[in-house]
Amino acid sequence: MNKDSKIYVAGHRGMVGSAIVRELTRQGYTNIITRTHKELDLCRQTDVETFFATEKPEYVFLAAAKVGGIVANQNALADFMYQNMILEMNVIHAAWQNGCKKLEFLGSSCIYPRLAPQPMKENCLLTGELEKTNEAYALAKISGLKYCEFLNRQYGTDYISVMPTNLYGPNDNYHPEHSHVLPALIRRFHEAKEAGAESVTCWGDGSPLREFLYVDDLANLCVFLMNNYSGNETVNAGTGKELSIKQLTELVAKVIGYTGRIEWDTSRPNGTPRKLLDVSKATALGWTYKTELEDGIRLAYDDFLHNPMRAER
């Protein structure tokens, strides 16, 4: 990309999209175009086609998505599958129709089989059964990844895919039930500290192992890959480090300053038992993460405290 290339960031108000805009701006890119959901509903094919035909973006970061934690995914299976599949197909297809030079599709590590060999390599995709609690979202993301691959193979496009691990950071969703685990814990421990609660109850038994990547590190990788990678196979985005949910809760409690008991509700689902990405591909390309987890949680907690709109959700 040139510094004045016309770059469209889909989903610029979300956690990932806003981080990509920050990173592009930091690196001196000057021609970034965005649209709010009110201005452009990506689920409406005609509107998306009109936008691409009018604006003709040269590069596209497709970060728009309907996202949520375990409860949200379980309660809205059809919505998660339909909205994600429709919006990504509309954007990718319109980009191809209008001669977009390069598109980067943002997926999720939940696309990999529930019991995939750990750490998960990019080539383990579609080698086993998906995790049921987010199957609908995963299927939609797999479809987007594959559509990019098939366009490359059939029409010679240069569309790439990035599969991030669990993300956190500025502009996250801190809803008590619809958010992902780390922002949910930030809110839960903060409220417990404020109320002087003697204990905090967390879901499951604390045994699942998870990996977390600070969203600004992901954005840095996304811009790096747009400039330095082409290929049909996706690229994993993570730290290559994991910890148990129990360890995570203790770390969040430490950062927030909560000193009460942590209890576990084993009637709630654990989700996938282990989910660690093999990040050797990104490393071989010359990229590595910068933000350690405790430092990142402190930054995320600061975002929670100083962004009332996010804290109220």
C-alpha cells in the first residue's frame, strides 16, 4: 500500500476495526474511508455494491462482524450465521467486482476443530468437528475464508485471511453476559470491588486454556500482512502463550485490586478445552506481538474506566 492508497476499513467502530484505523493513521496512511452501520448496512447487497462502485477502494480490511461470547452465540445461532455470512460475502464479492487490489479478511481461531492438535496450525482447518457453542459463527467465518481462497484460485485475486486468537483492548464490549471472557471478567471484578463483595462467581471450572492478543498488536500484524503476505492459506495471529481461565481470573483480580474469593459455577459451559495457535508462520514472516498480557489488561481496564459508553453495555 502507498501512503495515499484508498483504504476501506469495514467495521471501523468495532474493537478490531478501530485498532486498524489507529494503526494505519500511526503509520501515515492518509486516505482511509469508513462508513457507519447507519450509512452503509453491509447486509444489504445493493447498498454494498453501490458503495464499492462509487468509492472504488484499492485495499479493504474486512473487520466487520456480529460477535459475542458463549451465551450470545448459543442464543442466536441463526443470527450469527446469517449476518456474518451475508455481510462478508457482500463485501468480498463487491471488492472483486470492482477491481480491489487486495482484501484482508478477519476471522477467528474458533474456526479450527474443537479437538485440534495443539498448538493449532493453519492447515488443521476442516479436519474435525467444530466447538458447538460457536459453530454458527465459525461456519460463517470459514465460508468467508474459503470464498477469498476460491476467488484467488479462479480469478487470480490477492485476497488474504487472518485468524486471530482471543482479542481484548480498547473499544471492547463489556456486557456482563454478551461479551467475551476477558472483558466480562474486567467488568465483574470491577463491580465486585466497588460493591465490596466477598466473592466473585466465574463460569465453568477454570480449567480451559486460552491465549490472548492485545488488539493493537493484531492491527499492527494486519497492516504488516497487507504489505508483506499473499497466499491462499490463512495466517494465525496470536502470542503463542496460554494460561488457564483460573489463572486469567486471578490476573484480572490482581490488576483491578479485588481481594475477595473467586468461586466457580460448574453448571455454566467451559467451551473448548484448549485453544492455542501456532504462530510460527507469522514469526517466519518477521512479525511478533509486543504487549504482554498483564500490561494489556491494565490498558483494557483503563479503557473500561474512561469509556462510559462501553462500560454501560
